Amino acid sequence: MLSLSLMVLLSYLVGSIPTSIIASKLLKGIDIREHGSGNAGATNVFRVMGWKIGLAVLIIDMTKGYIPTVLFYKLGMKGVDWAVINLQILSGISAIFGHIWTVFAGFRGGKGVGTGAGMLVGLAPFAVLVGIIVFVAVVAISRFVSLGSITASLSVPITVFLRNQSADIFPVQLFILSLFVPALIIYTHRKNIQRLLKGEESKIQFGKNKQ
């Protein structure tokens, strides 16, 4: 069990790396949590610091979910007799929790979209591809990143089910995980949903950032 605990701890700590906070302080001398929506996630970086920095932060956040899922899970294999996919899911979820409730920034992190996507890249890359297409389409039309994130997350369980329903062995754990992802994304975006319903949600600008 010690190895399993180490796997969870390492995954959580990697997920906890506050990418957006570090980037905002190093590159702009600001705390991203004091600007825009106040959230320490890639979306707010896009809004406040421009798409180039925002994209870099998003890629790093995805890496924080990908590495534990495809690498750290091996530590758990020495401690318990679990199926590999179960260890991968636990490791990936630990990284997501780290991103949302980061120990390095007073447990105030991002919303888990990027890190969750990184975990899914390691488990269900095709579902992620579909999710990206949905995200880009929704954001391009609505200019609401939050709406794009929520819609993309909802496409994940649908894609996983349709892609695997004819398979000889249906990965039940993966499907359950795919249901967990949109549930978590909707929970972390609950304030955004309220603003969307009230017509108060901020739209992303595709032009040059003036800050």
C-alpha cells in the first residue's frame, strides 16, 4: 500500500504545480487570481495574458494529467493487485484534484479541464480528439470558453460509449470515468453556468491582447 500511496501523492503534487500562477508572476509580474475571472486556470490566462501564453499553460496543464496516467501508475503496481486501467484512473484523478485544489497556492487552483484532458489523452485519445473539435467549434461560434469546456466534456462519455459498444471487452471503468469527467467539469464551472444563464459570462476575444 505504501507504493500506492506514493503514486497518489506524486500524481497529486504534479497536478498541484500552479502553472498559471507561475507564468503570470514570471512573465507579467501579476497574480492571475487577481485579474479576469480570478481563476487560476488556462482560460483566464487566455483572457488576461493572450493566446500564446494561454496555450503554453494549457499544454503544461495537460502534461500534468498525462504523465501520472501513463507513468506514475506503475508505482502502484508494486503495492496492490489492481488492473492497470484502475491504477491509471486513480493516478490521473489524483493529478486533477491537485490541479483544482493545489497545495502550493492555498488550495485555489484551476477547474481541471486541461489536466483532465491530459489524463484522457493517455486513456482515450480519440475521445479527446472529438472533445477538442467540439470545444473549438463551440468557442468559435459562441466565444464562451466555459460553454466549450462543458460541451466538450459531455462529448467524452458519448464518444467512449459509441466507440467501444461493439468491442469484445467493454472498458466499464473507462466509461464510468468518462461520466465522472463532465460531472466534475460542470461542478467546477457552476459559477460560469450561473453567469451564462444570466447573460453575464465574459466572451473571449480572438484579437490581439492589449495588456
